[in-house]
Amino acid sequence: MLLKNMLTERPLNERCHDGAGRVINRRLFRQEDFTTKLASFIRTEIPPGSSVGCHHHPHDEEVFVILEGEGILTVNEKEFVVGAGDVIVNQPGDSHGLKNDATKKIVILVFKCLQ
């Protein structure tokens, strides 16, 4: 069993996929922690004015679970308004990014799964 707390794990303040500003990532688990095709589990906070830049994973799926806030999700150059409670599956090869154009932070859980 592995146990970590997503609220107290050491935060990393960093740029994310060349997005605007900086985000706060708490990397909870990495590929070596799993026995399945899961590759990572990250809690990300996106402050107002910041973003996860558009990027893609040629062979991997990535799931965003939005816990707080709302913003603009871009998938394959199309924009969607998303908010708390939304779950997004970014399929292999999809270009995707998330921008916080609001006044409150966005908090998401990010799961990456290998093909």
C-alpha cells in the first residue's frame, strides 16, 4: 500500500508545458509506484492568469478531474468552458491545455495512463 496526502505533499511551483505563469504541482505518484498502466497522479493548482499550455501525449491518455474553479479547456484547437465536477479524458494524440481566465484558482487532479 502507498499513502500520501494531496494537501500536504511538497508543492512545486513551476511552468507547465510552456503555459502562462506558474502552477503548483503536487506529484503524488509516479509510474514506478503503480503495477498497472497508470503513469502518474498529480494535484495541480492553476492560479488566475496562469495555464497548462497546450500539449499532447502521442500514446497516453490523461484524465483531468476539476475539483475547484472554472476555466477554458482547449482540445484540438476547440475551446470549452469547464468547471468543478467536470471530468475530461484527453485521448492519445489530442492536443490539450487548460487556462484560468477567472478570479479564483482552479484545482485539478491529473491521472496519466500509458497505452
